[in-house]
Amino acid sequence: MIKYILILLGSVFLGLGFIGIVVPGLPTTPFLLLAAGCYVRSSDRLYSRLLEHRLFGKYIHNFRETRSIPLRSKIISIIVMWIMIGLSVYIFTEIFYVKIIIVVLGIIGTIVILLISTTRK
């Protein structure tokens, strides 16, 4: 039963990672790493396919080898994330509590990105 739950979670994370490639502000790498973590514990076949994928495989290989994210990727991620947060708070959202939630989630996201080790490439 746990195997199937992990496969389902891995697939959800993989989908979010895919959406993150297209949608600015949604991170790709953390979701791909979560998907890989779920797949490695549940399905060798899905894990292998993820590592061999032409787009997603490089993110996971880089993180597995260095246990870090390149400095440039961190900077771009944080800048794009805060641009989207700013647009959401000032243009798209009128409810004060929703604005607060968006900013708090942005702060948490920034902290998570900064806590991951940095590669200077």
C-alpha cells in the first residue's frame, strides 16, 4: 500500500516540477527531488525513467553529485519568485489576509532555497 502512495506522490511532485518549468515562480528542482525520493523508495523503473529523462534527469544528476544548487539558479529562482509574489500581492489580490499568506509563503520558500547548499558555477 505504501508503495502505491509513494508512486502517486512522486507523480504529483513530477507534475508540479513540470509545471514549474513553464510557470514563473514555481520551483522545479525541489519537486523533482521529491519525486525522485518517492520513486527510489517505490519503483526502480520509474526512478530510472526519471533519471534518464532528457529535461528532468539533469536536475537530479546535478543535485545527486553535488548536493547543491548552482548560485545562478538560486538567484534567478528567488528573483522570479519575488516578482510573482509582488504581482500577486499588488495587482491580483485584494484580500488582505491572502496577501499576508502569499508573503509568508514567499519568505518560507526563500528560506528553503537558501538552506540548500550552493554550487559556484
